[in-house]
Amino acid sequence: MIMMQVSFQGECGAYSEAAALEYFGNSIEPVPCPSFDEVFEKVESGAVERGIVPVENSLGGSIHRNYDLFMRHQLHLVGEKIQRVRHCLIGFPGVQLGDVTLAMSHPQALAQCEHQLTRLGLQREVAYDTAGAVKMLKASGRRDHAAIASRRAAEVYEMQILQEGLEDDEANYTRFVVLAREPIVPQGPAKTSIVFTLKNQPGALFKALSVFALRDLDLTKIESRPLAGAPWDYLFYLDFAGSISGETARRALDHLSEYATTLRILGSYSRDMNLGHG
């Protein structure tokens, strides 16, 4: 039996790998990549069947790099996974919490645990990845150092969890999207992601958003990004509840095309209604 390969950014044990396993189940082969760029490239080239990348965190905001990569690659969004992020302080087996003087991790993880780290009196060291920090720690042999990563990362590298739930805010969720070369027609409650540009004139954005308000379509996300090569012009990324297979959504997008100078549908996909609890 050939297993589906799914690319993700980071080392084995990364939150992205955990999201892939939760979304697809354990019958996949996760493919770690050093960068988000490589995740997209592997899917686009056909080297893997799917990719999964984070697009926003409930505390840290949007991951802008991936929004920019949507425009550089001709891929489709075909799914989403909202995952509760629970940070663990991880050290060598047998180490006591009081023995630790420094914690290393990805900058965003360090920021999400800032108050707890201050309370514990720990120094910070930046690493390229959460699971990568555990891998680096194990290679270093430093028993007075620890890493911040997932429970799975501790299991993968056979290390000990010194403290779980290290994050300052329990409402810490990351939204991931699934990448594919071909679009899908979602079943059940759906979400659609689009990107468009507008003329720089008064009321342009109001008119663009009104096409959804007129049809009672719920906007779940809007994000602006600079338009490369056109200073002070912007791309608008927008998510709304509904599928382009539905007449209401199609009419809204037809209406939007009257105002938009460019319009691209990134994909319609089933919504994760779980909100990441659990």
C-alpha cells in the first residue's frame, strides 16, 4: 500500500506534522522541509500529493510568508485544520525543572511563553523550529538547557517533559491549510479563500466587501499584503463561509469581479468546525 506523502515545514515532531497527522490520520508519510518555500515547491512539482502550512495563530496573527507564497504558486487550498497549541518545556530524562537555566525555541513559541519563562527565571535562545530546538538540545547534551515544543517532539526525540501548558494564554490556536495541485468540491459547511486587487480610489474596498454583505455571506478573514512592483497598492486576501459550488457564492464573486482589477480563487474546502478544542 502506497502512503500519501504530505510535506510540512520543520523537523519531525513539529506542530505542522501533528496537524497533518490529525487531519489525514496516521496512514500518511509526513515529509519534513526546511522552509515553507520547499513545502509549496514539493506539492507543485508533484514530488508529494499534499502540503500543509500554518496561515494564522490566534495570538501571533498571520504568517505572512505563506500568504505571499500563495501568489507565487499555482496551488489550491483543499482543507483546513485548527489546532490547539500546547507548549511543553522539554529536557533530558532525569533532569529537574530547577536544573534548567535556558529555554530555546522558535521566536513565536518563546513569545507565547514569555511570562512563564520570566516566572521560571529562564534565559531565551532562538531556534529555527520548535521540534528543531529539541533535536538541537539532544545533540548538544546540555542538561541545564531545555526546549519549548510539542508533546510529540518529546516523544520523537525520547526526551522528558518538564512542564506542560507553558503558554501564557490557553486560547492558543493555529490554523493550517492543506495544499494540492487540483481543487476539490467540499461537502458540508465550507469556506472559500480568494485574493483580489482593486483600483486605488475612494470606496473601492467598501464596494468590494458589500458584495458579501448583500448576500449575508460571513467573512471569516481579511488580510492585506503589499503588491510587489506597485508601491502602496495591495493584495486583499479574504475568506468567507460558503463554496463556489453554491449559487450565492458564485453570484458574489461575479459581482466582485466588476470592481476587482484581478481576482483569484485559492480554493473552497470543508471548514474545521471543531475550533481546535481538545
